[in-house]
Amino acid sequence: MIMTYPLFIVTGISGSGKSATSLELQKIMVDFNVFDMDLIVNNDDYQTACDNWLKVAY
């Protein structure tokens, strides 16, 4: 049987606390992987970064 897990995506405008929220999620959701989009965006290419995260997630 294939195990599946939910995918939670935190969104918001710049400066709204997404990165701070992800740091707190890492502390309380220790059995899950928490990723910060800021770590993989190159040259403001957010579409490619989103596509890559979805490949990792699924």
C-alpha cells in the first residue's frame, strides 16, 4: 500500500510571516518535512520553483 500524506501550502503577501510560520511548523510537526520556497527560487522564477516543489511532494 502506498502511503500518502497531506500537502499544506502556506501563502501570503511579502512580509506576511510565511517564513516565520514555516519555522514554527518545523518545531511542532516533527514527523513531517517543512520546506521554505525562498530556498529554491532562482532569478525570481517562481513558476519553476513551484513546479519543482510539486515534483518533490509527489
